[in-house]
Amino acid sequence: MDVPRIPDIPRFDRKFFDGKERFTRIGSGKVGGKGAGLLRIHELLLSRLEPDAFPSFSVGIPTLTVVATDMFEAFMERNRLHEVAYSDLPDDRIASAFRKAELPTELLGDLRGLIEKVHQPLAVRSSSLLEDALYRPFAGIYQTKMIPNNQLDADSRFRRLTEAIKFVYASTFSKSAKNYVSMTDRGIEDERMAVLIQEVVGRRHGDRFYPDFSGVVRSYSFYRSGHARPEDGVVNLALGLGKSIVDGGLAWSYCPAYPKAPAPFASAGDLLDQTQAEFWAVNMGKPPAHDPMNETEYLGRAGLADAESDGTLWRVASTYDPASDRLRPGLEGPGPRVLDFSPILVHERVPLNSLIRRLMKDCEEALGEKVEIEFAVTFEEETGAPARFGFLQVRPLVVSREFVEVSEAELTADGVLLASENVMGNGVVEGVRDLVYVRPGRFEPTLTRVVAGEIAAINSRLLEERHPFLLVGFGRWGSSDPSLGIPVDWGQICGARAIVEATLPNMNVDLSQGSHFFHNISSFEVSYFCVRHDRDDRIDWEWLERQPPVSDTGRVRHLRLSEPLAIRVDGRTGRGVIRTRG
């Protein structure tokens, strides 16, 4: 594959920096995978996207400064952090050691120069060197910290920025990161971390700062509905910061080839229950209790009524009329507000979908394969300027080319442990004898965090034994909202070769769409099954309960079978089957 070169970035010069430079670099090292991807796309956008092609939008990458990997190496060496970083200490102990350490003096001077000229919210993001070297994204593995950067005195803003950088550095050596790297052919000692300091796309509304909406685009969709084909892709949209999407929360999903297709909800009740009701924003108000090791320290949730008061809801919502059982685009009249993006997608107040399809095409051509894109959009009503489309990230998507066939008859054949007609992935999974499942009769939505911890412990043990496993549970794996599913991160389940998301009457949510979580699944080619209790899908729970366990917490059982499971997924039809024999 012919990967475009990474353009040079001007060195940061505190004497001449005025806060308006688009891209600058502190240090002489590398910029990491995330930084490299953004810089390649920046060059692509400038060369291919004609300024008059989409006059309704101003498309670009938000202003950023890269702290290169040599600053990370100096930080580690001068503070003698390697021993604690490579140890098995808990994440909070490692983070505490990093927080107490001193950043290199040559970095501190430049950071001070930057913060004195910049007064808008900033996202401090990881940019892993292994991510670039392996051409494999470490999506959701390392941390991002957003800071309001609105304190009157530069000392306070400077202190928050340095804390955020050390927080990102510490996440390099979290248990999740170590588990993830162990699944590759590298070791955690090979990792080097660059940091991106990037403006947050959005506007201020009182004590909240957020974009009108954020989105994640995948140019290949493993979940299909209606007439959509896998290569048509999928888009997820959410009001506010993109954390709602990438953490597996509720978001609006549609196929860019069919933006006006009706949503696949069986009833108005489902529509109201399974569309976004809260959004994330940067907290610009009273500072919270100081908690530098908390990723969401400066973030807050708000409701749709807050967005309506802010004037950001009318472009993205419809109103449900119970009398007619219909949705009306916009906010006229009483009734529940529904975040369905109908004013933009159906009535095309701005050509968002056309822009998305163009960017999908251009990015695929640039990277030479299927892609995932993250973006944020802010409208500029007061100035009459074009809407700002902030291009936040692009990653390669791994798509298997070898297809297998799973017939309808196979779904009900003898020896079937599990079958579904809605499966992500493709191919045959071999060598899986271990099975970890959440017991349906013992599952309680209020205990999902406890279940997550129990599964993480089993995952760590099986990683050490090098035993891949099948994981079965309820609700959305990876959701940050424990009421929607089991809130694991990828490092807590990364040993699974196949994952099953099942529903129950008390955990009956729509398909998970967590961008970071699913990107790792596709990268490692993990098969992902959705099994609904109210459809023809099936799981043989009685067979599972009859098997003797290796361990049983009461909620989570670990089985080790005498023969490997037969796991097959048909990527063309979305059918998948797991058999206990043959």
C-alpha cells in the first residue's frame, strides 16, 4: 500500500507563537499514529477538497500542537519511571507516580508560552508510536483529557495542562494498555507516546462548551439493515461531544447511501427509549473538586431541555406527537423531543451527508483501505459564516476478504450452541475451548460494574495462559453507561476471539455502536454476535449450565471444553453459528 508521507510540522517557537498557528510541534521526536493520520489527511483535504465544493461548510483539522515522543522519553528517564511503569502495580498507583513526576524543563517553557496565548477549551490526546508502527489503531486504549482552559490566571491553566499531559502519559502503562499490547508482537517497553494538544470544536453556551453534534463514520458496515450493503458504510451522530458515541452510549445511526430511510424501531416507545436523551459538554462553570486522574474531571452531562435552551436542538431533533403517533421535524409544538437528525438528513438544511460521502471516498483513497472518521460540527448563526466541520481523526479499518457461507439450515442444526442472523465479522474462528458467560438467571443491571470486574479478572488469567475464549453477556459491551450494558473497556476483554451481546427483558437495548470498542474488534478480527431474546436467535443456556465450570462467581462462569468450539461467520449475510461439535 502506498501510504502518503507525513508532512513536516513547524517547530513551536514561544517567541513568535500567537495562538493562531494551525500546526506546531514541541520536540524533535515522532508524532505517533493519531498525529500522523491527521497530518496526512490535512494535506489530502487541502489538495482535493475544492473550497467551493461545499460552501455550507468550512472543513479542516482543529488547531493542534504535538508534543513529540522525545519529550515522553525524557520524562520517563529523568524521573526513573520505567520500573513502576512496567510493574504490575494498580493503575492508580502508576498514575500517582506519574502525577508527582516533573515534565522536562524544555517542555515546560513551551507549554507556558502556549497556554499564555490560548484561552479556549483543549483536548489533550494520546498519539501512540506503536499505533503508527503496527498500522493498527489503539482506539480507546489510552486516555484523553479535556480541560476548559478558561481560568483568568495563566498559572491555573498551565497547571491543568501539565496535569492532563501526565495523565495521558500514565495511561500508556495501564492494565488495559498492557493487555492490548500483549495481543500484538510488541512489548509495552517498545511504546512511546506523543501527545496532541488540540482545540475543542464547539461554542460556549453559559457554563457548557460543546459542538452542535459529533459523528463517527465507518466506510464499511458490519451491521446492515434494509437495502444497505456492507460497503455503503454507517454513520453515528450525537448531540454534543463525541464521547456519547465512542463510549457506546445512545446515538443516531444511519447508512449514508440511504440517509432518509426510516429508523428500525418497532414502536414510538422504542424510539423514545433508545435515542439520545443526554449529551456531554466541557464544564466552563465552577471548577469541580480537584481530581487530576479522572478523565471526565472537566466534563458534564446535560439534557435535551438544556440543549433546547442553548439553541442547539432545533437543527437535529424532531417532536413526537402522541395524538397522530408521528414525528414532526423541528421543535414546533409540545411533545417529547427525539434526536433523529431529521432536519439535516431528511430535509437537508445542510448537505452533511454529501460531505460525509465525499470524505469517505477521499480518505479511502488516501489510506488505501476502509476507514473510520471522527468529526464535530458547529454552526455559526451569529456571524453567518459556514458551519465548521472539524475533522478529528481517521483510522484504517481491517476488513477480511475471505468469505465463508452459513446457510439458514445451519442455524437450527444439531449441536448449535448459539446462532444469530446479526453478526459482525467474517470467517472461521479456531482453537477456542474456553467460554466465559454471564448467567441469565443471576444477571442484575444494577451490578454490571461488579460483573465487569469479574470478567476482567478471568480475562487477565486467560491472557497469561494464552487461552483465547468466547465471551457471552447482556446489553452493550463497553458502554460507559452501566444501565445499557456491562461497562468493560477493551483491555478487560481483549483475550476474547468471539463476543456475544445478548438481550433480556430487563436489558433490552438496541445494537451497540461504540466506535472505539468496535474498531478494536474489527482490527483484531473478533467475531461479534448479537442475540435477541425476542427474535428467532438462540442460545442453549441449558447446555451451558450443565457444564462443569473452572470458576463460578455466582454471576459469571468460566468453562473449559474438551474440544474447541466451531465458530463460523458469513460476512455477506450477517449469519453466524457456534457449534459444540463439528
